[in-house]
Amino acid sequence: MPFEGEPRLEFGWRLAPDARGRGYATEATRAVLELARSTYEGEILAMIDPRNVSSQNVARKVGFRFWKQAVIDGYLDRLYRLRVPRDLAR
Ligand SMILES: CC(C)(COP(=O)(O)OP(=O)(O)OC[C@H]1O[C@@H](n2cnc3c(N)ncnc32)[C@H](O)[C@@H]1OP(=O)(O)O)[C@@H](O)C(=O)NCCC(=O)NCCS
């Protein structure tokens, strides 16, 4: 998606309600990012509603860092970014 005039790679996560609260989102996100290590080099963005605490927790646990808040398509979002491979813990 374009943001501030540049194309950006956006990453997100969503679990069925019954699967939440068990660590699966973090585990699956780590696995996907580990795959990205061998195919992609650059920045990934996560755009998260400020009220969505569990999603921000997932972002931080896998290595995203808070960048800034911005209004996107009329909604306030907290933007997190991660650089592959630099920010991926082994
Ligand atoms: C955002 C979303 C994916 C987060 O899912 P989640 O299950 O809370 O995230 P995790 O996989 O990291 O699970 C962490 C929770 O599991 C608990 N947990 C239980 N067993 C665990 C284990 N073995 N390992 C790790 N965590 C475990 C943790 O205590 C933690 O809960 P806490 O953060 O309240 O302390 C989920 O809420 C969702 O699908 N929401 C709707 C869609 C959405 O908002 N997507 C994001 C849009 S930006």
C-alpha cells in the first residue's frame, strides 16, 4: 500500500476468535517472518488501531518497533515497522 508517497509492504494477522490467547498469532507471525528472511530485504509496516492492545503486543513480540501515529483513510493508526532481516531475532 502507498504511504507518504512510497509503496510499502504491509503485514497483518487475524485469528479465529476461538484460537486467540494461546500464542498462535505470535508463533505464526514469527514463522512467516523467518521465511521472509530468505526472500525479502527491506521494511515491513504494521498499522494498528491504538485500542488494539493484543495486536500491538504481537507486533512488539516479533520485533516491530513503534514508529508513529498517522491518520490513514480517515482512521488513526499506530504504525510499527520492522526491517528484514535486521530486526528478526534468531
Ligand atoms: C490480534 C490477534 C491476532 C492477537 O491474537 P493473540 O492470540 O492475542 O496473540 P498471541 O498469539 O500473541 O497470543 C498471546 C496471548 O496468548 C497467551 N498465551 C497462552 N498460552 C501461550 C503460549 N504457550 N505462548 C504464548 N502466549 C500464550 C498469552 O498470555 C497472551 O495473552 P496476553 O497478551 O493477554 O497476555 C487477535 O486478537 C485477533 O485476531 N484479533 C482480531 C483481528 C485483529 O485485530 N487483527 C489485527 C489488526 S491490526
